Amino acid sequence: MPSAAVNMGEPSHEEFLSKDLMAKLKICNKNEETSFLSSMKSDLNYDLIESHNCPYGSAAQTIASLLTPKMSACEAAKRCDELEAELKAEKQMVAKLKDQLKHSEKMLSELRSAHSKCPSALKFEDLPEELMVTIFSYLPTDTLLFTVSKVCQQWKRLSEDTVLWSQVSILRDFNRLIRTLHHAPCLRTVCIPSEFLTVHDDEEDEYVQILTKTKCRIRSLTVPDFQPIMLRMLRNQLGSLRHVQINSWWDNMRLAYRGEVWQTLATLDLQSLTLHEFDGGNSYFHTAFRPAAGQFAGVRHLDLYCKVVPGGLLADLIAACRGSLVTVALPPKSKGEVVALLAECGKLREANVPFLEEVCALERNEQLELLELNAEWLSKAKVQSVIPEVIRFLHMRSTVERLRTLFFQGMPVSCRELLRAVYKVRGLRYVRIHNFGEPEAAHMVPKVLDELRHLERFCIAALPSPAVLDEVPAAACPGLRELTLIGACHDDEHGCRVPAVMRLIRDRPGLHVFLDLGLGVKDHLEGKYPQCLRYHRHVCPDESLWHRFYPVMTSHKPDRCAWCRFNVEDYATVVNMEGRLDVEAVPPLEDDL
């Protein structure tokens, strides 16, 4: 290692390069040759030309090459600029390396400090508070409220962290729910079973006092069935509630509260509102209430459902939140003028609307990415008359460019005509078709998959035959992750679909094929449909489970797949067919031996 004296006598790399760049340019006029005067400092203790052994020797030689009368002034100036840029880049690299070194030294110091403490000397309070909160998240709510919070001031503060109270599920024990509402500092989401509200609907009830006067701040409230007590709960949460969902079976006794429901909801600063009613005789929307200026102005998500034709309130509600609305689901019997009003919602991205010609107005929604068209409550004649307008909308240039998700619900006729229209919406990522009235439309599945190159998910309420599944081109939809088929093998004469599915996923390791109606085979105990018995047993050996076994067949390990973890329905079962995709190797039934 060189001594300090030697180091002090040698110039640094930066110092050397800065001295190299001290070549001054003297320009007389256009007719005179340009000359260079080297103004190197006299104390420079090495020769410029002979410094090629230093790290910046190449740069020094380049500068030396400038010292020639044959180079023009413009070329010399340009070369100086290049060298200055190189110097700047080198300095930035040095600074970056110094920062990395400093960060590495800091990490090393922290690791040494942690390593110096043996496990026996490490105490719980030495852990970072974020880790302590994570550990507390595994404890029951009662333990947090009545044990952890009593240990010390730090634990009390951590036990009230909003992370621990973002979601609490208390479905069966009403006493626990009451205790939680009484003591918890905040709750993000609360779902109260309707039977609790039915039993405790007396203003003198002590439980009602807690429900309607709790200091716990709630952001999201779901009530599976409307009860009058709910109105007092809503009023107690003014300024806190942002999301409300109310389901209801309206009866004559509750009709008197319809206007009061809207008056109460209008006082909240809501971001999302879900109202579902399932009784054919009444509706939330048949009321004299109309939103005042500013009410519901912040609603971004609106989900509405009723079995009857909604009243005039619906149009006023859409108008009130048109400046903020991002997603909307309209009742299936909504009128066309209400659908047309959505064209004024400039931020609208997702829309679930009836299958009506007014859907063409949505061409003006420049951010629309998801569209669901519902024809369940329409006559065949009405659907048939609307088909041309819907196809025209799907083929509009703006629709083709921006639409990514398209759902059809309850189409009784012209299914194949609609599927042909879907071909041209090239940017689609997700297509879902439920309750089609023409099962033969399933023959078009290979064509759909071949045309929509960017498709990731495809669901059709039909079961293509094995021959149709085998027609799916090998290069079709390279990014396809989910193929959902709804139907049972015994519903037609085409036989078992499992072998065709095995062939399909054999060359597509990222594909998930979901058989939504499960493996159940009609009269399988009597030995009918032997092919289904053979191949269904290959998927699930236990025949007693077939009636409630809904397989998602794939050829990879589920624990390594994010899709398997987050996108598979709760009632489904992922079946890894890896290593079992040879159709011919499936053992025959014992009766066939």
C-alpha cells in the first residue's frame, strides 16, 4: 500500500483531467489558421504525451491530438464540448458509486448490529413497530381490545392501529359485534346480519344505543336487509361513511321509510352506493324525493337493481353524480333515456346497462373500457330489433379502440350474429357470454379465439363439443389465461369434454380451463356415460365429490401461479394435470378390462 506522502505528491484523476482540458483556443479570423496555445500549469510534474499509462491517458492523448494547425476552429470547439461531456459523465458515475458505497456501508452496519444480538437477548419490544402490528393482526379482536391494549401505552397505541381494524368479520356473535363497535377506534368495513337488526329494533334496547351511537368511525356499511334502525346508524356516521350497500325485500310496512332512506343517504358524503331490492311490488326509486344541488355529487360507483321499472328518481340520481361517476350498473328495466344520460358522464369507465339502442350514445364516453349488455327482461322481438344498433356501436372506431371488456347477459336470439360482431373489437381482453339462447353458438369459439389475439379471459354459457375444442388454433390467443365453459357432458350426444381439455392445456401451460357445472354425471351410478366416468375419475378419483367438484384444470403448480391464487372462484378447485395429460394413458374402467 503506498504511503501518504506518495499519495499527496500525485495528482488525482479528476485533477489530471481538468488540467488536460486547459488548452485554450485562439481564433484570429477566417483567413488565418487557428492555433492552439497550451497553457498547462508549470507545476505539472509529468508530460502530457507520456501520460498514457494513467486511467485518463486516452483522453490526454486525444487532447494532444488537438494541438495541430490543421484542425478548424469549429472542429476543435466541437471536440472540446465532447470531452467536457465525457468528463461530466465520469464525475456522475463517481458520485453514483460513492452513494452506492455509502448505502452498502450503512446496510453492513445495521446487519452487524442485528447480528451482535443473539436470539436470547432479542426482546419483543426491540422489534420494529410495523412487525409488532403484523403479529397483532393474528389475534382475535377481543384479545386486542381487552388484553393487548392493557399491557402498556405502546401496545395500546399499536392495538388501535387502523391496519388492525380495516376489516373485521363478526357474523354469528352479536355480543362480540356490540363489544367491537363500542370499543374499537375505527372500522373500515362492517356487515351486520339483518336478523340482528330485526330483533334489536327497540329504541330503548341497550344494544340499539350502541349501534346507533357508537363512536367507532365506519367507512363501509353493508346491511343485507333494510330495517328502520339502519337509518339511525347512518345518521350516527355522518362524515365517516363513504360506502353503503343496502339490500331489501320491501313490504307495505317499510314503504313509509322510502323517502327517509333517500333523505338520510343524501346527507352522507358517499363514494359508492349499492341499492338492491328484490320485491316486485315496490322499489327504492318510486319516491317524490329528488337530489338537491351538491347531493350525491361525489358518488363514483353506483350499483342499482330492482325488478320493476324504476321511477323518475333514477334519471335525477344519474344527473346528480354525472361529474364523478366511474362505474354504474342500471336496473335491467331502465328506460332508454336513462341509458342515454350516461353519455354526459365524462369519467365513466364501466357500465352495466339494458340491451337497448340508446347504448350508441356511449360512444361519447371516451374512457369507457367495460360494457355489459343485459337482455334478460326483454322480449325476443325487442332484442331482434336492437341487434343492428348494438352491432353498429361495437363497430364504431372509438369503441374498437378503447373497449377492453365486453359482457352479454341473457341473449335469447341472434347469438351467432353478435359473436361475429365481437370479432372486430380487436382490443378486447375479457369476453363473457351468459345465458345464450342458442347453444349452437359454441361452434364459433375457435373463430373468436383466433380473431381476438389479445384475449386473456373468455367465458361462454355453452359447452363446445370435443371436435370444436380441438379446432382451436395452436397459435390463437397466446395470452389466454382463462377459458370458462358452462355445461354438462351428459346434456348432449357429443361425449366427454375432459380429453379435449387435456389436449388444449397440454400446449398451453398458462391456461386455466374452468368447467363451471362440475364433474357431475347424470345416472353415473347406473353406469351411464362410461367415457365420462373414465375421464372424470382421472380428474377427481372420488366419485362422491363429483356433484360439488368444480375443476379448474391447468398444467402447472397452483402455489406458484398468481392467477390460481387470486382469480379462481371460491367454490372451484384447481387441478394440476401436469404429468397426466396423455389421453391415451388414462386407465380404462374396470368393466372394460
